[in-house]
Amino acid sequence: MTQHSPQPVLAFIGAGNMASAIIGGLLAKGYPAERIWASDPSPEQGHKLAAQWGIHTTTDNLQALDLAEVLVLAVKPQVLKAVCQGMAERVQQRGPLVISIAAGIGATSLERWLGGDVALVRCMPNTPALVETGASGLFATPRVSAAQRLQAEQVLGAVGIALWLDNEAQIDAVTAVSGSGPAYYFLLMEAMIAAGEKQGLSRQVSTQLTLQTALGAARMALASDVDPAELRRRVTSPKGTTEQAVHSFEQGGLRALVDQAMVACADRSRAMARELGDD
């Protein structure tokens, strides 16, 4: 992350798995540890991060916020309202860029809880950020400057790809595709491992073959200049073994089931916004 000006001071409110993953990714890319703060109600978690990475830690959100130019909200959605309201006066005084990685809480609610007129970026990261292969969709409110958009990209881009969305409603679709998406693949892996065992493989062998195949397929798709549908066609020989498997998936309604599941996911994201974003 080469810049001529000093990197902005970052304050993470909440130091759980996702915040820890982002901090680790930033440090791996050369972000200075002395410019990162993390606040968490658990002193043990703070001590762990301080010992591991040399960042500043505290149990006091306002202490972390006092020097912050970028504030990352990484607490559970159910407590976000109280956390924001507890920092609202200081946020209004300091005017940092606020990045929220909380699911289901809309920008309007966040701005209201923080006192209004906030430069705010909502984003939906996913758990592969823990291994620096995450995928995040980002939405910026009108008060976010071009420089602040770049700052948000740096933060989320440290652990994977970060893509800007045209409107906030698309966050629900991102939740359905990539936010919850890892669980879909884990479910398919579970099913394939179990099916391999039924075919006579040991669990260890079936697991290793399944996971390596998932990794290889993803890498091929990312490296290819054609879409996944064409890659599927290229490995599906007429009257061959793969064709029989794909035919079974199609006959079983796989496409409709995937669509149904992702609609349910997006609907739940919208419902959470209504449930947790009220006054």
C-alpha cells in the first residue's frame, strides 16, 4: 500500500473474527501497526491482538475513536444501535469515514444513530476474508469523498476483492451471493464427501478429493477467459460420466433450488434491516 501521505489511523469497534481478518490482511500488505486501533469489551481479545500484531487495543470505544480517521464498525448487528449511539457525539466532533460491516443495518439507520451527516460506507464481506480470499460489496453514501472511497477499498481489499455497488439495495443481493455463499459451497462439499464415502472411499480420501476439486474448479474459473457455463460444457462429454451427473442435478431442480435459497437469503437481509433498524 504505497502512498506519499501517512496512512489514516484506523479504529475497529469490535475485534472478532472478521475484524481480526481485516487487520491481519492490512498488516500483511504493509499497513503500519501503530496506525491501527481495536476496541473490544474483552480485555483478553485485545491483549491477544496486541501481542500478535503490535496494534493498539482498548476496551473503550471512545479512546479508539479519538485518533481515528477511519472507523470500522465490526460488532454484531443486535448491539450496533447502542454502540453507535454511545459514540455519536464523538463521531460528530471528529467526522471520520465510517465503514460498517454489519449485516442487515441500512445506511439511514446508521446515520441516524451516529447523529446524521456521516460519511458512511456499508459493506458485506464474507468469511474467506479469514484466509485473504474474501469478496466484499461496498456502497457509499453521497458524503463519502473520492479519497474516502479509496480508503474503504484499501481496508476491504486487504483481504480479497472489493467491488462498488450502484445502490444500497444491492447489498441484499451481495449477501445472497457472496456473504452467505461460502456456506452453500460447504454444504455441497459435505454432500460430496458423504456420497464419496458411500461409493467406498475413506472419509479422509473423499474429503481431500472434494476440497482439492473445489479449489481447482474455482482457480480454473478465475483464470479462464470464458464463463463457468462454458467451462462446464467443456468437461461434459456427450454420453459421458459427467453428463450423467449434471443431468441428475438438472432433473432434480438444482437451478431452481439455488434461486429459491438466494431469494430467501436476500429476503432475510431485508427483514433484518426492518427489525434492527427501527427507532
